[in-house]
Amino acid sequence: MEASIISLAGNPNVGKSTLFNALTGMNQHTGNWAGKTVSNATGEFEYNGHKFIFVDVPGTYSLRAVSAEEECARDFICFGSAEASVVVCDATCLERNLNLVLQTIEVSPKTLVCINLLDEAESKGIRVDIERLESLLGVPVCGITARTGKGIPEMCGKLYDMVFSEAPPNPIQILYDDNIENAIDKIIPLISGKVRRLPERFTALKILENDESTIHKIEEYENISLSGNPELDEIRSQCENISDSITASVIRKAEEIANECVVTGDRAYKRDRMIDNIITSRRFGIPLMILLLGLILWITIEGANIPSDILSGFLFGIGDKLSELILRTNAPEWVEGVLIQGIYKVLAWVVSVMLPPMAIFFPLFTLLEDFGYLPRVAFNLDRCFKCANACGKQSLTMCMGFGCNAVGVTGCRIIDSPRERLIAILTNSFVPCNGRFPTIIAIISMFFITSGGFGSSLLSSGILLLTILLGIAMTLIISKLLSVTILKGIPSSFTLELPPYRKPQFSKVIIRSILDRTLFVLGRACIVAIPSGLIIWILANININDISLLSYCADFLDPFGEFIGLDGVILLAFILGFPANEIVVPIIIMTYLAEGSILELSDLNQLKELFINNGWDISTAVCMLIFTLFHFPCSTTCLTIKKETGSIKWTVTAFILPVIIGIILCSAVNFLFGIFS
């Protein structure tokens, strides 16, 4: 079946990816903040027996590209050979969205305009006259609510009719200043017959603007040469401030159309402005952000304790039964050791310790994202990152790192400046990912909490919050150091859209966060844990002179480990845990236990007793917290850094940088404890 390729465009945060998911059924995560999509996503669906391939391009405000995202969107809309374009607009701020619509229909006359978020507009007293808008634009227009699916069937019908109609749309033509129109009339005869796939008027405008990037793409796309043409240069030299004049004409036309089609009520924006006056204020913004993060951490810790205990008891109980079953078959003891003591019990640890907190933390974090709070976090932290000579968008990539540092590194694509993007990549692992959270929580629970109840969970969440704030503070400090040394430069400015607050779709948020994030990350950890558990058990059970290979390695590292307040076993665990942070503690347990098997986790007191018997004290626990926060990124993150930077040098730098910080801080803590003990 022959398919029609359709570009799906729109400003950031207009529900474009939500519509994409609704049409194609793909599980691309949607979020309520600008810059969510950083590369093209493709999906397909059928309507009336015909297949449509939708390409979801990055959110962009203009086809006059000034960022990597806008350039990606422009290249596909203009040169991606799509048969038609769909532009999604936000009904609550239509005037701003119409700028992109007017630019798109200049290059792609077959454009369908989707006015999304009609329910939100109605709640704010905003009404859009769809019929009048369609008449003024000269292209099909439909109203939808992508979150609920309302209007999507009608949209598909209009798209089908537009693609297969013998009479193409007759879109509005923007009239520019007289000198620009005269120049266009002179250029078109010079390029007529040479430009076959793009509209001649659009090409003439780009030549007038002297948009070198777009002109180069046009030359490649049309296989022609436009540079160095004296006639074109002469025409262009006769016009001044061309780009500003063209932009002003588009903005004026968008304003005229919006004034005719949009009726705004008194309720519009009052609620959002009232809330923003509090949570983005200089006085309350950052304290409220810290309190909210602390609340999320408290809910995570308090809610994960009982499920984790139940899950560990259940899984380790199954392990005991499986062990008995294998031994009854008269299989060699090493078979039971490899399968149960090595592989299964490491898996049981990973699942029982990681699953409950992730199943709570990720949905809560996603709810904040969908509600529209994360852009406010970026707004509040923008001043801090600017003081560090970095980009405010780095706060968004830092938030992504809480889920997975590899995802945070990929998210750094939203930062336009190569220098600032590199700073964000090098410091992304300074915030703890989901793989490090369980270890940090377990250490806090064992060594810093002496009693149970509400107070203990509150105290543990407070200590966890301080640990995270240390990571954020170090991110700012190292960003500043990098920006005044090897990555010198002035911080760039950027436009951050504060989207309207929206009621999250709780059921979809929970399902998507569990499937897309929790289970995905847990699955990755389990895949890594299986071979790691096998290798660790083998090293722990092959003895030379009655000493295991694992112990030999730990003894070799012990002098340096003691220097930084740890021991050789802990350092060895971090080294062997390079594939995934989740398996660091299981390695420590298996190395400490002479028989090379893992301890059941039905009671953290047992684990604490094991650690104390092997020389741990409060100083070791503090250093363990610090080194868990500041050590080399996992293998997945390192591979992602290599892919994003294309450089071994910067990958090695990202690997070494947190290790140096961890060693310095741990040595200082160990020295101080030594003085005062």
C-alpha cells in the first residue's frame, strides 16, 4: 500500500506529540514543557483504506531557524518531501501560533491547521471561530482536543480530502512592503524553471533574506546554484532590513487574523498569573521548589518501605524454594550457586529495592511535568545557571537526569550553544539517577535513622534532599569552573515558554510512567544484573590459597579505599558495577560474605550488621553517600556521551570529573572524622 508522508509541526507545548500518539498508537512520552521533542519521530496510521506516515518534528516557533530544533523542523517541512503538513496550534494563544502557520503555508500549500486545547480555551473564556479562520487562511482548519480524542476523526477526514483533492488549497498570500514585493517580482523570472519542487515565491524570499543555511539546503534539494549570482546580489542589495521587515509583516498578519477569529473572555490567564506570582517569585520560588522536592522524596521513601519488604520476602522466599528444588535433583552444588546465589538473588535485590521507589517517584515526577511545573523550575534556576555562565535549559536536562543520566545527556540537544551543551553533558551525572536512589536511601535508613515512625521517614527524606541539593550545588560550581577554564564563554539567552497549568491525566500518567520509565529502567537493570551476578559469583567462589579472586581484588584496592574513607570492597563494587549502578550493593554483600552468596533483605538491620562487622561506621556511611553521588557514569551513560559529543576526549572527561570530585570530598570527610573522632 502506497503511503502519504505528512509532517506534523507546531510550537512547543501545543499537544503535538499527544496528537501524534493518539493517531499512531506509539508510546512517545509527552510532557508539559517546551523542547520535549528533540528529534523527528515517525509513526503511521490508516484512514479510509489509505496509509499515512506522520513525522513529528521538534517544536518550533518559526521556520527561520535559530536553534538546532528549529533547523531540524525547518529541514523536514521544507525539504522532507512530505505530501502535506499538519500544524497544531494552541487555542489559548492562537496569535503566536499563527506565525508558524503562515510561514508553513508559504512552502507547503497543502497544510491542515489543527486548533488544539479547545477545552482549555473554553475554561478560560476563549472562543475560536474555526470557520472564519479557515476562510481567512484559505486552508482546511479543524478544532480538536487531542487528550480526549475529540475532533480527531473529523481531522483525519479533512486531511484525507486535502491530500486527494484535485483542487489544492488556495492559501492566503502575505503581502510585504512594496520594495520587497518588487524584488520578489524581479527574482522569480530568474529562478523560474530552475526551482521545480519548492514554491518560487518562498525561494525568492529566502534569497532576499540571504538565509545562507536555507539557501544551501535549497541548492542541494533543487540541484541548482544560487550563490554568487550578480543579478540576485544586485536585487538583494537594493533592499534594507529585509529579514526584519518580512518578520514584521508575518506578525502583523497573524495579529489581524487572530483579532478577527478569537474572542477572549475576562477569565483568561488570571489563574495562571496568580499562581506564577508565587511559585516563580524571587522570594518564594526556590524555597517552594525545595519543599516540593522534599515532599516527593518523603512520599517515595514512606511509600516504598512496606512494598519493598513484602517484595523482597516474596522473591527471596521463591529463591529458597528454587534452591531446595535444584538440590533435590542431585545437581552439583555449583549449579545451585550460579543460578540461585549468583544470578537469582542479585535479580531479587535489584527488583525488590528498585521497583517500589521508582513506581512512586516516576509517576509523581511525571505529574509535575504534565501539570506544567517543570518549566517553572527552569525559570527559577535560570538565574543560578546564568551566574555559572551556563544555559538555563540545563536545569531541564538535569531534571531528566533524575530518571536516567543517559536520557539527561540526550536531552542536552535542546541547548543551542555547543559550549553550554557540553557543560550540561559533563555535569549531568552529578544528580542521582534512579539506579543510585535505592543505594542512597538504604544507607540513610541504616546509619542515620535510629527509630521508626513518621519522624524517621521525614528525617530520611530530609537527608536525601540535602544529598540531592549537594549534587545540584556541585553542578553549578563545576559548570562555573568549566566556563572560566576549558569551556570559556558568555552565557547565551534563550526564550522559555511557561505553559498554562493543566490538570494531568492521572491514569495515563501512571500507565505511561510505569511502562515507559519504571519497567524500562528496571528491565535494563535486570539485563545487566544477570551476567554481572554470574561473574561476581564466579569471582567470589574461585579460591586461590583459600582466598577468593574477589577478595584478592578488594585487598589490592583497600589502601586507597581507606584513604578516602571507604574500603577495597566498596571500590571494587563500584568498578564491577560500571554496567549499572543498581548492582553496587549486591556486589558489596557477596564480597563480604565468605560463601559468595547474597543476604536476604527482609530486614535492613541484617544488612547494617553485616556492614558494621566489616568495619563500617558513620564516617564510612557518609563517604559512601558522597561517592554514590559522585563517581563515574554507568556504561550506558558513557556510550551516550560518546554518541552525543562524538569525542573520546569529552567522554573520558565526563568519566573522570565526578570521580575526582568524589575522591576530594570523601578524603576531606574522612580527614575531618579522623580529627574529631
